[in-house]
Amino acid sequence: MVKRVFRNRFVTVLIIAAMALSLAGCRDGRISEEKKHVSVYLWSSAMLAEYAEYVQSQLPDLEIEFTVGNNDLDYYRFMAERDALPDIITNRRFSLHDVAELQNYLMDLSETDIAASYYTAYLENYRNSDGTVNWLPACGEVDTVAVNKALFEEYDIPIPTDYDSFVYACREFEKHGIKGFMSDFSYDYTCMELLQGWSISELTSLEGQFWRMNYENPKKTGVGLDDEVWPGIFRRMEQFLKDANVTTDEISYGFSDVVKAFSERKVAMIRDTGAVIVEFEDCDGVEPMLIPYYSKDGEGWLLTYPAFQAALSRDIETDNRKADALRVLEVMLSEEAQNILANNEDVISYKKDVKLELRDELKNLEPYVDSNHLYIRMASNDFFEVSKAVVHKMITGEYDAAQAYTAFDRQLREGQRAVEGDTVTLNNTYLRSFSEDGGSPAVSAIAGTLREMYGADVLVTPAYNLCGPVAAGEYSEKMTGYMVMPNAMVTGICEEMTGKQVKELFRCIVEGDGGAKKPFNLSTLPAVSGMKIEVAEAENGYMLKKVRYKGKALADDGVYKVAYLNPAGFYNFLMNRFADEEGNLLFEIQEIQTRAAWTEYMKEGHRLAEPEDYIIVK
């Protein structure tokens, strides 16, 4: 048995009035009559499970409006152009190179107490050329080589302690019909991380640091690779591919292929993170442990990447909400909050005032952490894309080291974000902020459109799943899709559900019963279309009081077509509760994921539904 830990990327003229509304995360609408609010966009729905609830619990005088945002900096550029940035942004795929255009929209954190709490070596990775700092990292995941200790012991092969012994292990296992090393090369991040991981000592040299500073300088364009550090990095990658006997077939290997081979003891070493300890803890014959990437001089290094980076909108300074937003950020990056992110004890901290305990199985990494043999990956969008293209051709033999260097350099210098044509025109502007007497107009418009798309009588989803600035103007295909946030959101349809069952569905969602995620503040309550619910605050959450359909109390014996939307992980917990007498699930998951179906529907020319009042909170 293998357990997977989920953690696990145009120009429109708006009328002045629309811009003043501060659309997504608008500050003019009220979330609560009594509390001030701060809007926070989370890069992943997984952060809602415990982390976001903890942050809210520490700041009871504030209403924190959580929304599942996007792990794509292009999205926040899009929002910035519409004066619609949330107060706090979180993003995982990150580089200073990619956020240059956002700098003028973000608050400088360099003189704050929070920035001062970071180790200087790590903070420098976030410092702009003018000395300002807009982004700060949460705790870091460790990405390196995982070995099956049990296999090494069984075949009496020493666990690698330098690069030469890594090569020796690969060759010895091949003699026993076991592949020495395997990875999921079909993914861009794998190609990028292995390229950098084996050459961290070069990247952390003075020449390497100077190159990175030059590449990430927002005032410079068309910067490629240097001719001192990077030719050697490609020679080392070429040697690694030969030593690890990486074959052309491995270009198509995904995560499941590698997991299956590792769990079946067909491979001795793989690229993975600290999560590997939990992933395989119940797998017989597999005893995973992590070893570092070894440089050519024998030193060990750990490649790391933050769980997310956070930034604050500059608008909060003019709105006199700076102190509140900084309080939220301080809690988000506190030791307690980062320990929640590190619930498997497999991450490290970049902050001097945060102590994260590594689990016993990872204690062998502590010397590298203590000696700062850590490197935050270079992860611009171009690096992801070009790494995959070039490394694949190295694997197939189309490129040798010199050709790979030349191709990578050329593509990096020429690379620009693809500009999508406008595909969707929206004719209305709606507020995103929440009112206790009706809900959110923007959320309602999107929910109503989705309900019409599925031909349902009623649609329900946690409100944080529906976002995006709803402003009159032109939207590219990608930005249209981002109005429905989580990448993995799915839709379940029940063709015939009784009114009594609909009430029970709403009760589970509002009260957090039956496997549903329990709402912990107003922004985590459901969005509803086609019906209206009344909710009351309870001692530890909320209670469902009434459900109305077409202005009347919902009849128990009525029959309705119902659509329920949520990311797959959250969806399954609740949907397993609703089954007929034979145990057949009432809801059937639609083949096309929600975002893709929504995007195609809007591209066909459909308009947004008119907002409706869908919730009353008392």
C-alpha cells in the first residue's frame, strides 16, 4: 500500500467607476458589519484544511476572506491591471524574474520586523535590485534523492555518500536487474530540479550568485545563461544521465510510474521530497531515506522550494489597513502556522525565529540544514519550460552538453510569455466581497452561470472556489478559466434528489458534517444558485436554519437536479455519504473537469447570469 501526501503555475479600458470598485477582493462591500477584513488568496485548496483555519483563529477581531487563488503569477498581473489585487497573495511557482511587472503594485517589506526575522542568505533571493523586498517565503520543502534503505541492505550495497558512490550503487543494482535511479521526467519541474540539483555548488559560487542576480534583475531583459557556470552544469547533467542510465522511455514516466516501480522494489533511488517517508511508510520492503545531491567535489546539498511565497498589495497602505494585513502575514509565517504546513515534519525553515523539527527518518539531513547547504531553486516560468525541452533532447541524444547549453541559452533569451487573444467578453462588473444579507454578487453570477451550464435546479459549492475579477472587458481563455479557481475541481450531478436530501446536503456543507469541510468564517460558507439558504452562527461554526426554493420553503417530497462542485480531495469525503439503498452513489462525477467545461461554455458566447441573493447569515 502506498499513501500519497497531497501538497501537493490585453489591454482593456475600464470605466473609472469599475476600477474604483476594486473588483475581486473589493474593499467597498462589507464582509461583516462589526469586523475589518483582509482578503487572502491561497495558492492551493489544501491550505484550507487546517492552516487557514488556524490563521483565522489567531485574529478573531478580523474577518479574513480566504479564496483559492492560482499558482500562476500571470493571474495576479491580470488582477493588478484591473486594480483588483487581494490584500495578500500566495504563490508557489516563483522567481523574481517573473514578478518584475508586479513590483509597483506590491508593498515593500524590507524594513518590517517580519523580513528581519529571515536568514540573510535566503532573503537575498527575494531582494529586488533597488533593495526592496516584496515577497517572503514560508517553510521549504526539500527536493533530493530518496533511496530504499532496505534494498541497499539486502544487496549489501553502501548508501551513497558522494557522487562516485552514487554511480557505484547504480551500476551494482543494474547487475541484480534493479534500476539504480528513476524519475518522472515527463514533468517540467523534475527536469529543472535535477539539472540544478546536481550542480548546486556551482550555482552557489560567486559566479553562480552573480549570474542569478543578473538574470532576476527586473531592469534587464533578454538575459540568458552565462559562459562560466552553465557550460559545466550541462556537462555534469550529461554525465549524470549516462551514469544513471536514463533511457528514452523515461521521458514519458509520470509520478505513478515512479511510485509503482519504487514500491515494487524495481528501482533503488528516485527523485522525491521529504514526503516520501510518509508515502511509503506502509509499503512492505520499502524503507525510504533521503540523501543530498552530491557536487563534483563530494559536498552534499539540498535543493529546496518554499511551500509558498507571500506578498502584500500596496493598496493597503493608502487604505489604512497596513497594520491589519501585516498582522495576518505575521501569523501566516509564524512558527505555529509553519508547523501546521510541516505536519509531516519534512520541511525546513528560512526564518531565524521558527524551529521546525525534522522527523526521525530525516535527521540525517540536519547537518546540511545546520551548515546552510541549501539552495532555493531558480524557478522562473521560462526555466520550467526550457528545462523540460532541453533535458528531453539530452535524454534522446539529440543534444550533447554543448548543444544543450546553446539551445537553453537561446530559448531563455528569446522566451516571452505567450500572449493569448481575447476570447470572452464580459458586459457587467460585480463585486467579489461578501454581504451577510445576500452573499457575494460576483460569486453568485459565476455560480448561476455554472448552474445554467449544467441544467441543474440548484448548484452548491464552497464560495472560495469561485473567484476572479468580474469586470466588464475582454478575457483571454486562460483568465476566463481562472474565474473557477482550483485546478482539480470536479462537478458531481445528481439527476433526482428529494428536497429532504437537498436539505441534508446543505446541512452537511454548512455545519461541516458527513466529511464536508467545516466552515470557520463567512468566506468559507457555501455559494448557492437556484435556492436560498438561511444560516445562523453557532458556538463552533454555523447552523442551517432554512432552505427556500422560488420564495417558498423547500418541500421534502420535491425532486431536483443538483450540481455539487469541489476539488476532488474534498468532494469525495462528502459524496460518499449520499447513496441509494443499494449503496450506489447519487452523484456522478462529470468527465470534463469544471474549469475546462466552464471555459468552453463561456467561449461559446454565453453571458454571466444575473446575481441573486443566495444566503442570509444571522
